[in-house]
Amino acid sequence: MSRALAILLSFFILTMQTVMATHATEYGDGPHEHQGTECLISKAGDRHDDDWDVPPEVVVLFLPRFEAATYSFVQKALLIPTVTVTPPGRAPPLS
């Protein structure tokens, strides 16, 4: 199953790369339109690495919020009888 998934994923990636290369060859990498609407492929390619937001000067540490865990369980108590009955002995007396 995982081998078939890997083959399918690689086929999809290679197909998309081929479509993108064909599109760039035909229309170029500048902004352009298809049937009156702006091309999303060229719009996605306009974002460069220097457009990313500047990281903050302080280190922000996000910690998960811990909550108290509650467990419900039944505790079985050991019942010890308070009255004992001793049965009569079965062996003959020692004499």
C-alpha cells in the first residue's frame, strides 16, 4: 500500500512540475491574465523570500496549557470478617 502511495505521489509531483514548466514557457513568469482573470500561478510566484515578515526581536515561547487529569475508578475494599468460627478438630487426640 505504501509503495503504491509513493508512486502515486511522485507521479502527481512530476505532473505538476511539467504543467508549471509548460505554463511558464508559454506565458512567461510575469503577471498575465487568462480570460479576463489574473493567473493564480503567476500571482503565487510573485512572492519572494524578502517579502516574509521580520521575526520578533524577543523569543516567544509557546507552551501547551496543562490541565489536571481526573480519573474515575472503583476501589474494591478487602473485606475481613470480624467473627470467625473455628470448626471442630478431626484428628485424634495426642496421648
